[in-house]
Amino acid sequence: MVPPIPPFPAALPAPASLELPVRFTQAWVELDCPPSWRRLLVAVSGGSDSLALLHLLYDARAHHRLELIVAHADHGIHGESGAIARRVVEAAEALGLPVVVGRLMLGSGTSETRAREARQEWLELTRRSQGADAVAFAHHQDDQVETILLRALAGSGPAGLAGMLPWQGTRVRPLLGFRKAELATWLEARGITGWEDPANADPAHDRSWLRTVVLPLLAEKAPTVGERLLRLGRQAADGRRAWAAALDTLPGLDVQEAGRRISVAALPLAAYDSALAVAVVQAVARRVGCVLGPRRAGRVLRLLVAGRSGRVLELGAGWRVELAFGRLCFHRSTPVPTPLVVGGSSGQVRWGSWQVRWERGAAPASGRRDGWVGWFIGQGAVLRGPAPGDRVRPLGGTGHRAVVKCLQEARIERSRRGAWPVVELDGRVLWVAGVCRGEGAVPSAGEDALRIEVSGG
């Protein structure tokens, strides 16, 4: 389930009696992250902001029972990158924390956007490989002001003007209520100096241009411009939160979520006033991280009104929407994973959008035909996507059935079928996960067998 949108962080009060680490502990509590989060990947660039985040988390780790791993992406864009990476490693080792460094080798001509995308991709891969629950970023209140202004200049809608969320998915930003200057002052008081990227002051970059040119000019006429932009962000965040809540109360929508997929009933939505329908489409997509402007939301609405089941519309950034079985479904397009040989006594792996676990053990007395756990005797089981012509003989049934027909009857959208997990053993399809258990390789109660479980998707 996608969590409720956290409130827009206001600047936290800073009375002399309330030290910055105490305020940080308060801010972390107010994030209201999932209580199961314990293992945290801390993105440290080597700058004062990220070093402040690292030390604040380190000081608070016992109180919040956090296990920290430092992650540094060496972009390879400028000549000092190797030295900066070494400084981050030294900072982590001085605190006794594990550290992972990624050599991205992007080159000096890399754009700011491409560098950010590469860094985020690497951090997410590292989070998964390290078994971390989330990645902590050092974005602060000054960054939030710049983000809101950037989005206003880009013509963003109300939801975009809400700026960065304190946490979303597996990304958490506990410093959004803190000013850059106070973080730097606190860090310097500990005798720590961060590295400052020259690009941060280069007006050739849009964000740096706002920081060094535009905001100072605006402040000459309106000294409180930063607070005004934050106020705009809070109002937009209230609206975004209201729409997120409305999705669960609007009649007939029947919102269904699974992982990073979300679907709603098509017929009731098609009957809405067009302006309302566009707003609902945007809110539905936003809940799983798909950002739609009015134009693309309008295209989704036209797909919906046309009512042609099986149609798929590409939305950009890997997102797509599909009209199938009377529902409008938003999801990411994923390539079909390579076949996986399930062997050994146990294992766990990410297979496409699915999590696959297996182990050997004593088989139960009976199993479900349509469950997400399958038991098999024999060796050499292969997990793969459906292939043309695949057929399965249902357990307890008669005759063979086409796998594609089984998926259709289970109301699996066409775009998902190619990467649906199927287990083959000795050249026969024996299991369509969650849909159909086939005859063959069925263990008796208590017999040593291979247990395969798939989840997610």
C-alpha cells in the first residue's frame, strides 16, 4: 500500500534551549515513517548538507534504533571526485559505519539532469543490494524553496508546487524543516568542513541560477520571498493531500493498489465531468509516483472514454496506462526477465517486479491450485515468463489449457502477461503463479520438496 502523504514540513522552531540534534529527533518522529524501517542508506555527497545529515542520524541512531550505511556516488564529472570519495570513506570509517562507493564514470560533459538520474538509479540499486529499507537525502528548506520556484517557472500544476515530500516510497528527507546555514554552522562547531561543489554556484545550471541570481534579486523587493514560496508549497501540499484522501471516498472508483500498480473502475470515472475526471486521473497516477500534466491526463481520459479494452498508452519515464477488464491501470513497463534456475537448498532474488524465495522442506498435506506458493519434487525447476504455445494441465482437472487463456480468465492485463512467473520442470509447465497449479511433480505430505514463493508484481 502507498502511505498517506506526510504534511509539508514547516520550519521548526529554534529556541536557544532546543539544540539542533534535539530538533532533528523531533523532525524524524514527525516524518511518521513505517515503524519497520531500521536499515537506512545515507546518501553522502561530501558536502556540508549531507555530512550534517550523516552526523545527525549517527547521533540519533540509538534513539530511533537505526542501522546506517553510507553511500557515495562518485560521478567522475570533475577532477576532484576521487579525493572527495576518499573523504567520504574516511568520514564513515571515523564513525565506524560501513560505506559503499559507486564509480559512475559519467565524464565532464554530463548534464545536471543526467547526473541526478544516474545517482538516483545507483542509490536505489545499492539500497536493494544492501537490504536497506530507505535512502536518506540531505535536501533542506533552501532546496525546497528553489524546487517550488523552479516548478512555478516550468508551469507546474498545484500538485507539483507542493515541492519535495518529506518521504515517498523509499526516499526520506528529514532536513526539509532546516535551513542550510544552521546545518553548516552546527557542522563547523563540530570541527567538520564539507566540500562544496563549484557547480552549486554556477548560474549555467537552472537551480544555481535561481540560488545565486534570481532569489537574491527577488529578496531585494520582497525580503520574505522564501517564506512566501514555502507558504505556497504548504497550500499546494494541502490540496495534494486532499485529493489523495478523496480517491478513497469518491463513489464507484474502487481504487486497488499492488506494489507500484494502481487501478480504478473505468465506467464510473468515464461518467465524471471532464475537469473532475482529469484531476482524479492525476491523483490516481500520483499515488504510485507517476506525474501527469494536464495534457497527458487528457490523453488518458480520451483513452478511457473510447472504451477500447486492451489499449495501452505510454506516459513517459517508463510509465504506462492500460484499459482492461473494465479498469484503468497505471504501472511501470518492465522487460521480461531472463529465466531463473531455482536450485540449491534455499535462495531469494528479485525477478522483474517479483520477489522470489525458495527453500527445501517437508511438503504440506495439500496446496492451493491458485496460490502464490508452489511445492515441487525433482530438480532443475526454471522460473520464466510465458512462452507462445505454453499449455498446462490443471491439477485435478482434465485436458490441457493454454497458459495465456488461464491468465486472461484470471483478469491479468495483457501488458503484465509476458513477465508473469511460470515454473517449468522437465520441459512441462507445472505452475502459473497465483493462477493455476499443474499436474506433475506434486509431493506427498511430509515428502522432501522444493517450496517456491512469489510475491509483489
